[in-house]
Amino acid sequence: MTAREVVDLIKKNAGGPWNERSYRDTFKAGDPDTAVAGIATTMMVTLDMLHRAHAAGLNMVISHEDTYWNDRDDTKDLTANPLYKLKTDFILKNGMIIWRDHDHMHSMKPDFTVVGELRSVGIKGGENAVMAPRIWTIPETTLGEFAAQVKAASHARAIRCVGDPKAKVSRILVGPGYATPRMTAEADVVIGGEQQEADGAFDNVEYVMDAASLGMAKGVIMLGHVISEQAGMEDYGKWLRTFIHDIPIQFVPAEEPFW
Amino acid sequence: MAGAAGAGTLGVRGAGPLTAEAVARRIQTELGGEWPETGADGFKAGEPSTAVTGIATTAMATIDVLKQAAKANANLVLTYEPTFYGHADGRTPAVPAGRRGPVGLNADDPVAKAKRELIQKNGLVVFRLRDHWAARKENEMLTGLAGALGWSKRRVANDDSLFDVPAATAEETVAHIRAKLNLRGGLRGVGDRKATVRRVLLYPGSMTPAIMWQRYTEVDMFVVGEVREWENTHYAADIFTAGQKRALITVGRVVSEEPGMRACANWLKTVVKEVPATWIGAGDPYWRAS
């Protein structure tokens, strides 16, 4: 089976119309007509992840995020870049092929990134979660305690929090990656991957700092982009196995980049 | 005729009260450039005709900063970042609601309402000063950050953002940065923590990928406000995997902008001599889950 045929099967099984105009969900490097020896699913095509996929004999990588360090995987300014050459040479020399599934994953029901994120942070009942944020209710605890639970459940090193650690919280909004939900009147805590800190569409950080100054129980928990969407790619691999049977499929995590 | 009559009531400069509007005009004249109504800079809250008793500068006019300004009798607050939680900054946004929820603020938002009441009750005036301050050729946003880190005399060239700092490991340099900027939990490091750091590229605010792609071979460490993780963080992680001894440090957007606004208060003292100008720090917003 070629990489192109794998993608055709994914398009057929994704459960909705396929948007061929998505600039994200395309082949990024390698020859689509390569015979697939094995599939690695991952959150981000890091060089480290490529090394591990290759060592495991997996030559097709399906990633949720980009390969060339920008959302469009635009390489026109990178052709003379040494790191670009090194990464592309590694992919081509080893007969690897990279394909991204981002936009369509977020349209699927369920959205595996959200399902995986909820499981990662220890919130139960999220097996059918979709992209549109909703409130998840947990037994009342403090923001500090909850953040500690999230850290223990996710095994993440660099979780940043805003708000009063003693604030009593139970209503949680969760969003993956850069789609960190905006704080609402109904929510106590927003959990996201990353977000511009200020001057964006809605600045959770300043809002929660001010809410805390007013004595309102509000908090932000920033997991980091990789941690927030990592587990979803394990679920994506399991989903692939329901319609691709004769090729090994493995989840190859991208490491949390932070110290 | 109107001019002659006005001279008696309004007085010549220095005789009448110095209004927030007059301070803004003086800042606009000094900094130059266009100041369109649709731009980011301008009045965000309060009455521009208010007589100014003192000026406070800050990277971000949080409620805590506004309370400190009121206490210090500084009723004109100049802020680098928005006051009302987003780029629209209290205006009705032109962008329709998307799948990530509505952009901007609800009219009855309780936090924004309390903030507006605090501003009104204390007679404060809030003015955003970002684009025009950042555009100054003296680049105090950069030199201010370098000064706060004790690296003012270590700039490689006056028109660039490279600094030759005392040789130390990346971890030791981070410890220095943490102490100098009084950080809590916002700083994150990527790359080789044992790398010997001599040359640093400093970048307050948000750094784009192109800067990283073009300049990483020149420096041992980037010290920046923030980046997008799926862009520059990803790049720094790949550099590390490729065996290069470099690191990327993000200190947090707001804390990276604080020293530049401290420098702004010092500059104001030379432009507005009638009232005191002081800097009020918004502080590192983050703590770490543990």
C-alpha cells in the first residue's frame, strides 16, 4: 500500500466531506507513492521523533502539526537553511514520507485531540468530545490542587498557571493546541495548549489576573502545545487500525520540548 | 476673537491644569508619526480632559497596576498592552463570532465592568502607548531589557540586538535572568541547558520564526518574550536534536516588555516636566503546577 492509498482510506473514513483546499492537511516531504512499511502517528514532526520512527521501521509519519516550523509548512525561505537541509535529507535518504492531518481531525466526531487532552489532564467522560468547547464539571477543589492533579496525570514538566491557587474551582473549559478557549462567566478554569499572552482575540491571562484581583474564582492552566494534543495522536493510531490492517501502526510521541 | 477670549480662561502653557489630552498631544508630537483613530494607540478609558496629577507607565494595565497607580496619585496610566483583554481593547470588534467563541467582550462582562468602575471611581485615564513607543529609533524596549539584565555595555552593535554576555552555562544564564527580572513561573527553556552561552540575541515581545531561522547560527541563546510553540519552540528542539549547543529562553511576553516601559517613564520625565512619572510593574503572571 502506498502513502497516497493510506491517505485515500483516511479521507474515506473521516466521516465528512474532505476539504481539498486545506493547506495544512497535505504531504510535506517524501514521495506519496512510497510503499508504506509502517505508520507512525505523532503530534509534531520533530527531528527526534523522525529518528525514533525510522529506528522502528516506520516510514510514513502522520502528524497533527507542522514539519518545517511554520503553520503553512512554507519552505521558500528555508531552502538554504542548514537545519531544513538536514531534516529533509534524513526524510528522503530513509525513504520516509510525511503527511499532516490537522483541520480534518478537528472536524471529526469525536475530535481525538480533545478526547486525548481530557484523558491527559484526568477529566473523565470525554470519550466523545468534539472541538467546540463545553464545561466539564469536576468535584470542587482548589486551583492549586487541580493544577497539581493535571501535572501528575499528564506527566508534563512545564505547566504554567494564572489565578489564585486557593480559588475553589469545579467547572473546566478545555481546548487543544492554540485553540485555548476564552474564559466565560460559566467557567472557573480554562485549560489550553498555548495562547499569545496579550493583544490577541481574547487575553485569558490578563482577564484571569484581574478576576483574581476582584476575588473571583478563575484560573488558566497552560499545558504547552505538544502536551495538549499528544494523546490524541495515540487515539488516531487506534482509529487507523480499524481500517488499515496489514501495516504496523505505532504512536511515536513528540517529546515535551521544555526543561 | 475666540483666541483672545480663550487666553484668559485657558491660560498659557503651565498656568492651567495639565490635562491627559495635553499630555497625549505632547507625546504624539515628540514621537511623531500618524495616530489614526483605528490604530492600537490612544485613550482606552477615563476622561481625556482630566487634570493629570502624575503618570504611571506599565507593560499591562491590570487591576492591580491601576490600584497601585491610584495609590501613588498617578492618574494617567500609559500601558503597552491592552487594558480590556484583547486587541479590540474595549471597542466593539468587527470580527464575527467564530468556532472558538465570540471575539471581544460581552457588554455586561463583570470583570471589565469592575475595571471600568475602578477607573472611574479613582478618576484614572488609560492610554495605550505601544506602536509609537516601540517604533522609536532609540529602541528602549530592547535597551531597557538589556539594562534590566545588566547587559547594557555588552551590546555588539548599536543597530542590532546581539549581546556578548559573561560566559556561563545556559542554566546559569537562566538563573541570572530569573533573578534580574524577578520571575516566578513564566520562563521556559528549550535546547541545550549545558551549552556555554557567550552571545545572546535579545527580543522583547513576540519573536517571529524568520528571525530564528536566519540568526540561530550566530548566537548561543535567544532570550525573548514569547514565540509560537509549533514554530520557534519546535525549531529550537530540532537544533538540539541536531547536536547544536544552543538554547531558546522565553521569559514571558509581558515581563519582557516591563523594562521598556520603565525606560518610558524615564523618557517622560524629559517630555512632561510638570508631573512625576513612575513605572509600575505588572509582574510575572504565571506560577508552576507542582
